[in-house]
Amino acid sequence: MQSLAAAARRGGAELCEQVMVHSLRVKDSHILGVETSAGPVDAPLVILANGGWAAELTQALGIDLPMGPVLSQIAIFQRPGEFPA
């Protein structure tokens, strides 16, 4: 994710981490920005990159995304350095 964020910043994106988006700001069928936990943010382009939670934001626009969040469990095992591969 860090390399993706760095590439986005190089392309001119402004990333606001640890900020919750509550809703999309819409006027005359155009998305103007977002309402966040840190206040409103105007943006010429809004990208929904929140995975399964995107449907919550689009429902207010009458757009039904057939997806939702799924609980999963992941385990990562690393071989100790003293053990041969």
C-alpha cells in the first residue's frame, strides 16, 4: 500500500489517512466531493477504493452495488532464519 500511496502522491493525489468518509457530496447528478469525519472535501475526481463498503456510499445515489464486506481470517507464517528453506 505504501508504494501505491507514493505513486498516487507523485501523480498529484492528496491522501487523507485515518479519515472516515460519511457520504458523497452531490449536486445535479455530479459528485462534488465527500463529507468526512474531518469535514467536507471538494474534489474534481472521487475514487471509491473502500472495497466492500462502497455500496453504503452509492446507495444514497440510487446505485446498487452487488457487494459487501466479508469477514475473513488470515494467518502469516514466517520461517525462522536459522531453518533452511
